[in-house]
Amino acid sequence: MSTRHGDAQIDPRILEEAAEWLMRLSESDFNETERAEWECWRVSSPERHRAWARAQLLQSKLGGLPPSLAMSALDRPSNPERRTALAKLATILAVLPAGWGSWKLMESQQWTADYRTAVGQRREMTLADGSRITLNTDTAIDVLFDANQRLINLREGEILVQTAPDVLPQARPFLVSTRQGRMQALGTRFTVREWQTRTHLAVLDGAIRVELPRDSHVAPLIVNAGQRTDFSAQAFGRLNPVDSAVSAWSQGMLMADNVRLADFLAELARYRKGFVRCDPGIADLRISGAFPISDTQRTLNMLVQTYPVIATGHLSGYWVTLSPA
């Protein structure tokens, strides 16, 4: 069976080759001759180039190759344990979501930002004007204060903002920008999350004036306290009531109220290196409760103890699957 990356198929044998090269590159004694061989392999065909892009994506997501898969621990060049590890790694490459093809492969967005958080990390900071910002997991922002504005550029991720009155007499506007538009705070507390091609805004206090890019020709929208919306660069979504748990993450909690298990795990995965999946047979199981995001393993244990599911870990816990009990 072939796998897909966007619209391009990748042969499983080539994915296994990519898995082997990924393991070999993790070795401390990987030499220049081997590096030249790897480079020749990588550029020898478009399909191998795409397979290696998936390998890089996996390595970025995991924060490095798990030690249990390092070649030095597997008695290179060949044994049954090594073959099993290669098969597992190739399988993971095969099932990586195709939509992740543009997912921060080199993470340049994060590493050139003024402030950032890693996966599972939160960060609170006070700006020069006294405004407070909390960065959620895997978030990157730029801060630009000048004579005319107080601007936060949200490159990716999610923030909670509590604005303060400007310290300068001219009362510069407080702005948050994403790729989809610009929000002006009107003395307020709010959350902003950029997710795929949309921005999600929830206003807890005050109000926010939202403008889309000028070429959209859409009038600005005022979002008041207790309202939330999402928008693309072309259009606004509907105004809805704010979920009371929208900022629970800033207190280290993930709240669920009759949420599908599959959706809950997708949210939990934001706070955990690696991958969390569930069997399709329990995807619609409804979850409720308050769960810690600072200890995702504890959250998984709580699910197992409360609901008819079992959790199976692979690759030293980097890959977790929930199945029916």
C-alpha cells in the first residue's frame, strides 16, 4: 500500500530507507563518507526527497530521535530488534498527516521570534507598558512598541492578553496581528489563537476591533466581552458565546465538557511531544472533566481510570494509542 504526502505517493520501501537513514544520522560516529552517501540518496529522486521531508518533520515533532531507536543501541548493522524498530519508524512516517507538509519543518518561525515557548511550556511576561501576556504551548510572538503603536505579532500558537493603559500621553493603540488580520484592544482581556488558516478570538473583558487585510473589502467587526469568533483573511465567522474554559490553559488545565475523545486528544497533543491517537471505534466517546496539561501522562492515566479505554505506548512513550478496554 502506498502512502500520501499531499498529492504525491510514497513507496513504503522508500519510507523504510528514510527511517534507516534517520537512525544512522543519529549516530555519533556517522562519518563524512556516509553523509555523502545519504546526500546522494536524498537527491536521487523526488520521492526520496519527500520521504526525507517526512523524516525531518517527525524528528522536529519529537524533539530528536528517541534514544530507544538510536543505532548504537541496536547493534548495527542488523538484528531482529533493529528490524522491528525500523518497521515502527517507517510506519510512523507513513501515517504522518499529509496536512503537516508545511508544518514548521525547520521551525524558522519560532527560532527567529522575539519570545517563544516549546511544546508543553507556558510563559508569562509583563511588557514595558504594564500589559501582561501569557504564551501557551508552542507559541511565538514579536513585540514592537514605537511612537505610534503597541504591536504584538502572533506568528503561531496562542496567547492570553491583559492590556494596560498606555504609559505615553498619546495613548498608542494596542494591536495583535496574525496572518489573517489585525485586532485592536479597547481596554480588554482576550485570547488569540492562530490555527491553520484561521485566527480564533475570545474576548473576556472589554472589546476588540478586528480588521481583515485591506484587499478583503470586509468592514471591521467589533467583538464584545463574552463573545468569540474566528476569521480567515477573507471573512469573519459567526459570533458565539465564549466558553468559560477558554483560558483554563493559562492555569495549567485542559477543560472538557462532553467533548469527543478524538477532539480531546487532538487538543492534548498540543502539550505533548510525540503523537497521541485513538482507535476509530472510540473516537466519539464523550469526555468531561478537568485535566492537567503540565503532566500529559497523568491526563492519559486519568482517562484510562475513568473511561473504558486502554493506552498503549510505543517508542518510549512518543507514540500513544487509546483503544477500547
